[in-house]
Amino acid sequence: MAKILRINMNDLSYKWEEVPSKWETLAGRAFTSTIVSEEVDPKCHPLREKNKIVISPGLLAGTKAPSSGRLSVGAKSPLTEGIKEANAGGLTATKLGRLGIRGIVIEGMPKGNDWYSIIISKDKCEIKVTNEYAGLGLYDLTTKIWKDYPNKPGIIGCGIAGQRLSKAAGVFGNNIENTDPGRYAGRGGLGAVFGSKRIVTIITDDSEGKAPEPKDSDKFTESITKLREALRAHPVTGKLKDDKGKPFGGLANYGTNILQNIINEAGGLPTRGFKSGRFEGAAKISGEAVHEIVDKTREKFGDSAEGRYGHACHPACVMRCSNVVPYEDTGKHHVGPLEYETAWALGTNLGIDKLQDVAELNRLCNDLGLDTIETGNTIAMFMEAGVIDFGDGQAAIELLKKAYDEKSIEGRLVCSGTKSAGEALGVTRIPVVKGQALPAYDPRPIRGIGVTYATSTMGADHTSGYTIAAEILGVKGKVTDPRALDKAELSRAFQSTTAYIDSSGYCLFIAFCILDNDDGFAGMKGSVDAFLGKDIDVTEYGLAVLKKEREFNAKAGFTNADDRLPEFFYTEPLPPHNVTFDVTDEELDMVYKDL
Amino acid sequence: MVKGSKASEDTILMVEFVKGETFAEFIRRMGLTRDELGDCFIDGTLTRPQSELREGARVALFPFNMVLLCGGQHLKGHGYTRDDVDVDYY
């Protein structure tokens, strides 16, 4: 029977609760968003006592279901001031699943200046003063923790940025090998909520745990087999090499950064602070470039080379889109993973085309505990304001390093989020929705994602409803007017399916396959149904999550006027297609009109 | 196709223009087959087999496993990569 661990930081106590029957089917994002919406005062200050952190492994985490070890972290966001769920791989979800923990709810905040860690193992919880863990870079911290806790635990928590309540702070997680703290539930400033409760880490040891039992084992096994086969056979999510030894799966070979060149060609790659849709240096920082440098350093340094592609972000992953970028001159681990969004935020968006500079900026974010998308956009504000130049990788690195100095105002500002920094620096082109910075698809040529950015409960978020292709096709209305497609319906359908997947524990990337392949879809739905012993309607389940999130945001004070893009997207045409975002307010309001 | 090309650089090949040539005819001329290709573009717009090339066009070719990572092509009316789907809005 799954349990809830409820921790009260006011008096440093905890209790185990049964999962109430009304929450029986909830996990992952459905669990975090339900508890946040039912238990957190929508008007509360996100960095004070009344906010809560809710952590939940996806429903199937810890089972043998392929790519099912995702973790959801939820709270009221200090960045958006609305509800937030951020999602990550790493070790913790699998381990919590194996300990039978459906969720952790953290309430209150302690008095005094101590820093704490929460240590979880089979039926045990300890809230421990760990002042020695505070103030450390996260590479050092995760290494230290694996020495202190030899059972190779999952670790999540906040770094220096979160400990200083910076709004760009993400929740880090260690990777499977504990060589990088780069598994981030990055968005929305949730690292700062950890910091506000003076929690540096949550350490999860599952050595006495076991895989959770599905209600219908036969159907579960049959379903996950179907899904696994569909994933492995799909050219995007498939295995690393085909039967003849040639590169096959796009994600396994090139990671999510496979998108760098292709979105560039489509003219939707936001460049130098959303001024162009094409970046002349895209190929140099692309997934293909990472693949090339990994092969090159392997050839040169043999077994001591640490660069990787086809790397798994969590134990059950079969898609393996993660990577490790090596230092070119030594072949040693520089940073992992370098994702598309990060290569864009810290590369393309800053006009930086040196892969090693981008990797270094990524490593600094991982070490400081920062969301790369928010931080890249924040550095772009410094460039937009003329403090440093677009394209100057070394200046960006020096700027970010100032964040280690707690007395540095520039250091604080670079961690404060795009909106805060942009306003402080007098920038008027600030790419945020609901206070959260836009990711790596320009909403002008890719209008469907623009609708998702505008209407998502999470602020500008590409993962909330990934509607890229149809809209790119409709860029020029050549084949048909893109308006003929019901964008509101498209966006809502994708947002609800996304909410379901974010709750199942499956990685959102299975969508690339399951929406193409009926067997894959049946495998996904069948495995969730078999696990719960219930027939769950995908869209209804997802819509119920969205509804709760919308209600929370409404009570927090959000209205339709917040479901808009910044003005410059409506007025500045983006080359090369020279289009503006021209979806009307009425069309945007249609997305959630009848919810 | 291009000697000395690198994954970390754009590979550019100048090709003679043939008036009235469609994308399907063009890739045949290049010695490629449809199943070797993923999403491809003409002047930044996703192409279909019957799309016609114009003089001076920028044609972008991506291999079979490089697509817009979208999923749900049949729902969203994807152009080139999927021809075995029931519904194609385009």
C-alpha cells in the first residue's frame, strides 16, 4: 500500500499517512497539483511558511515499465506566483517508488539558521541538521553525500541559488552514476522553495525497497512489452544502432539537441534574445556536434574517455536521450546532460557558438543550482542591456561565476530570473509569460507552441503541450491557412495528454512514439490501467489535473489577461519568415473556455 | 554526399536548378530514397514530395531519424515523413 510522508518543518516532525481513496489514482503531476491546489493558500507568499513542497514519483516509477522513472516536484512558484510542477529524471523517483512512497509533503519552515537534510529509507525518515552541506557547489555536495551514504542514494535539493531564495533556482537531482547534479526539475524557482524551508537535500535510500506490484500483473507485463517494442522501433525514440550497426534512434544518438539544426532550418530557433529565427552557429553546438566530440575523444583517449551519448537519465529508460559532453583536451566529463533547451538558452539565445563555452555555462548552472532556461534568458537581459556583448562566451561565464560571491549584486541579479533582471536593467523586450522565461521555440513562426506558452498553467513552458510540427508546417499558410486547424483544441488536447503522461511516471518523450503508434499508445494506457486495476480515460484524467491547476491560478489572481505573450512578439516580425504572433486574444481564450 | 563534411558544421552542396522539378524528383536525382529522409525543408518550410523547387531555393535534407520531435503526426497533419496515416489535414 502506497504511503504519503508528511513533514512539518515548523517542529521538525513527520508522519506517515495512508493515501486517501480520493487520491488513489493520483501520482506525479496529478498528485503534486492536487495537493498544492487543495492545501496551499493561493495568495500565500511562495517563500514563506504557508507554501508547501510536494514531491511525487510518477505512478509507475520503480516498476519495469520503460522510461517510467520521472519525478514531479510541485509548489506555488516564486517565479510565476502560480501553481508549478517541474519534472525530472535521476534516481529519486525510482527509489521512492520502490519504497512505496506516493508522495512527500513538506510544510512550514524552521526557526533559526540551521540547514537540514531529510533522509528516507524503508519505513524510516530522519530530519537532520546538515550545515556542512550548505554553501557547497553541487558537484562537491553530491560526491560528499555518496561518501556519507554508501548505498548510492537518490539526491534532490537546492544549491547556492536556492539557499539564497533566488527565483531562477531549480531542484537538482544526481544522475545514475552520481557524476553530475544535472537532473533538474528546473523550472519555476522551486529550488528557492527548498531554500525557504532550509532544506538542502532529500536523500533516498531504497536498499530495502522492492518494485511496486501492479493490480493485474499479466496485463501490465503485456502492456509494457508492447510499449517497449514500439519505443525501440521508432526512429526518434528507438535503439542506438540498427541491426546493421548504423545509428538509428534520433534521441539516443543526438539527444534532445537533435532539434538545434532542424528548428534552425525551420526558422523558429530564437537567436540573440529572440531577434532572429536562424543562428549561423547552430551546427557547432548541436546534438550532432556533441556526438562528434564524444566519438573523437573516445578515439583519442580510449577507455578513459568519459563523453557519452545514448545515456540513460533514470534507471528504466530505454530512449536514453541523455549525454555527457567531454572536455575536448582531456576527454573527461565536463557536463551532462547538455539538453536542447540548455544549448539554446546558454548558446543560441546568447549568440555563443563555442560548444565548450556552452558546456561550461551549463556546468556552472548545475553547480550553483540554477535552471538553465531561466538563467540563459537572464544573461540575455544583461546582453540586451549592453552590460556584456552577445556572442561573448567568456564574459557570460565570468558573469555567472559572480553568483558564487554572496556579496555580488550582479551575482544575485543573474540568479533572479529574466523578468526581475530585465526590469532592473531597463530592458523592454522581456520574453516571459506569467513571469517565466520562454524556451527554445519562437512563438511567431511556431504559433501552436505560442498558444501553449500563453495559456499554460505553468508560465511559458514548451513541455505543457508540444504542438510544434503542425504549426511549423503552417508557417506560411502555403498548404492551408494554419487557422483552419483548431489551435485551441490542438493545444488543449496536447496539454491534457501531457498532464496524464506527467502523472504516469513515463517520460514525456514517449509521446513522440505513442502518438504515432497505436500499439505504443495501447501499451502506455494498458500499463497504467493494469497497475491501478482501473480503466482510466487519458484525456479526462489530464483535464482534471489542468482544471485543478487553473482553479489554483484563478484564486491566486490570474485572469485571461495573464494568458498573453509579451508585446514585442505581436509587433516585431521574426526573420527569416518575417512573421509576428497573430493569434488573437479571443482564440487564446478559447483554449480553456469550457474547461 | 559531400567529401570532408563534419557534423559540427553545415554541409553545403550547390546543385543545378531544374525547372519544374518536384522535391521527390530532386531527391531521386541526389541518389536518395524517401525512407532515408526525415523532415526536409525548402526555404524554411517543411516540404512534401510534390513541392516544387524554385531557382535559388535553400533545400535542407535531414536523415530519417531527424524530425521535429513532435509525435502525433497523424493528429497534426505532418507533411513529409508519414504517408501511412489515415488522416492528413494537409
